[in-house]
Amino acid sequence: MHLRDFYQPSAIALPLPAASRAEALPAMVGLLGLDPRARDTLLRILTRREELGSTGVGRGIAIPHGRSLVVNRVRLAYGFHPEGLPWDAMDAKPVHHFFMIVAPPIEVSNQYLPILGKIATFAKEPDVPERLSRITSAEEFFRLLDEKGV
């Protein structure tokens, strides 16, 4: 299983069009190309998840995630915000890199948690945040994932 298999080029925003934390999640959800009703449902689920505790893991990275019936398979999106957004991250620093994971409530292949783990491991690599900040295309994003073997 490789992360790139779950990303579509259209689900990568460089830069993420959001001027605030309140705009970031809707922008990320919008990358999945869902119908308006499904987008609203998913946004409520992800917002509730953030209210339980920030998905900001530190080093400028957040991993918003949740399960919903609006998707029938695991879907991923990535967004980069050059200035960074306040996110109540573990290290109290702004978030620049957003890795969103959405999965159906029940998945036969049980990929949700392994994908979450792969993204977390990828994010911990010392050079990853800085390298992500220099990416200007989906192709470069995919090359970095391939290089790191995730």
C-alpha cells in the first residue's frame, strides 16, 4: 500500500485557498469533488473531530481525519498554506501542511488506520516539512512520496 494510490492530482492544493482556520477545512473538503450535501456532512464530521482535539501534530503539520458514509473508499487530500494557519497544534506553531483522510465507517480492507500511521511517520521525517514547502506541483508531491517509500 502506497499513499500516492489514494491521492488524485485534483485533491492537492498548492497553495491551499484559505485565509483562516475556519476556511481551511472547507477548502480541503472541496478538493474531494463531492456534491454539496456530502461536502456539508463531511465538513461537520471533520469540524467535530477538531473540537475533540486538534489534529495538528506539530512541525507545521495537521492530519484532519474522519469516517463518513459520504465516501465509499478511503480518500486523501493535501493542502499547503505558505503563511501557515493557527491550528492549536501540539507545538503551538502554525500549520502549513494539511493531510486530510476520509474513510467510510466500515471498510473491508481496513486501510484507514494504516494510512494515518504512514502519514504520521512520513511527517516525522526531519526533511519532510521543508521539502513539502518547496513543492509546486502534484507531480513533485508524488515524487516525494515515492522517494520516501510511503
